[in-house]
Amino acid sequence: MRPTHWVKNVFVLAPVVFAQRLTDREAIVLAALAFACFCLASSAVYGFNDIRDREEDRQHPVKRHRPIPSGALSVGVAAIGTFLLATLALAGALAIGKGFAMVLAGYMLLNLLYTTLLKHIVILDVMSISLGFVLRVMGGAIAIGVAVSAWLLLCTIFLALFLAFSKRRHELMLLDHHASDQRPVLTSYSPAFLDQMINVVTASTVVAFALYSIAPETVEKFETRFLIYTTPFVLYGIFRYLFLIYQRPGRLNPTEGVVRDIPSMINLLLWTGSVVFVIYYL
């Protein structure tokens, strides 16, 4: 079920913060339910992925220890659990609203396509991962009934691409000459190429957030020019992520590594707190 990866679903909560709905109890409840639905859906997707890729995962130095490839969990039980998780996710989504249910269904369909096809196509594999994050933001906005900011989507796209390209680099370096056996698309990547892509989206992410924070419509909406002063937290978060990938590479997935990295978590809390303070109290 990958509970450590549920942190990716915090993107669902972004609209409730930037739409200034944190003081709206109904919006908070709907956002929390939407977050829970995406957690169930993402776990269902991981279940399907592990069932389908169990043979390849047995050759992976880390993935071979997962319940399905290791044999600790039978394929039959895993399939039933995956079906139940998907059903609960869609049922919860329908309870929130038809629009949100369509977005969640689209997210699940995208991930099914990714597992069966898109992850084998260079660049499209990374872009499909990015689209998954965009759907999270759109789902969170639809759940609470607010419009999706173009700036928020732009920042999400660049940040998601940054995370996805970084993940590909981690996989490539971890698997080394066995990369093609585990994930054939990795033969189309190289450390130099991925470093170039990471450089592009790193700069794009920071610039997009900085421009958003000082954009006239942002200043008018929040009635403050101080959002720009939260940018150092964005910079530190990205630099720390790069530090972990390049200077302290490990066997853990980058997402799991960041969740366990205390400086990264403290920085995330400080950035969240500063954004809330600027938007709601300045």
C-alpha cells in the first residue's frame, strides 16, 4: 500500500490553503476526504503494479523484499485487496461529488496506462507521473468547489517533473548495468541527460513559484506582497532533495528518503506555516 508514498497526496490539500478556505470547516472535511480517496486509489494502483511486475521486481535489490515479489503475500489475496481499495476509493469519491469522482477515475486510469504502457516510453513516462500530480491538485480544487489557479498548476507540473526525473536518476544509478533488465526504458536515459532535465525543471520550479508570489493577481487576491519571502524555504527544500540524491544516495526511493530526512520535514513544516501565516494573517 506504500503508506510512506501517501505524502504525495498532500497536493490534494493545496487548493484549500491557496483558496483561503482553511477556516471553512466544510472545505476542510471535503479536502480530508479527497485526500483519503487518493490514498486508497494510489494504494490500489501500487497493488496492481506489484502484481503485474512481480517477476521483474524479484530481480530488483530493493523491490524483491516487497510482499508480493517476496512471496509473503499471495497474488490472489493481493488482487482482492487491490479491488477493494479501488472500490472504496471510487465510492468515497462519488460521495464527495461526480466531478471529483471523474478526476479520481482519470487518475486511476492514467496509472493503469502508465503501468501497462507509458512507463516504457521515454520522457512520456516522466510526463505521465507529472500529470498524476496535476490531477491531485485538480481533484482537491473540485472537491471544495473552487477554480484551479493556472499558477498552481504550473508550479505543480514543474515540481512533479523535478521529482520524476530525480526518481529516474536514482533508479539508473541504483541498478547500474542491471537497469535494462528491471526497467527497459532506463536504457534511453543517461546520468548526463537526466542531470540536464533536472537542471531545467529545478530552475523552472523556483522561478514559477517566485513569479506566482509577486504576480499582480496574487498580490490582489491575498492582499499582501510578502509571499515572496517564503521562497527561501522552496529553495532549501529543492537543494536538500538534490543533496540527498547526489551526495547521500541510498537504496531507498527518493520519496521515502525525504520523508525520513528530518531537515526536509522541518523545512516543509516551516514553509507550510509561513505560507499560511502570510496568506491568512498579513
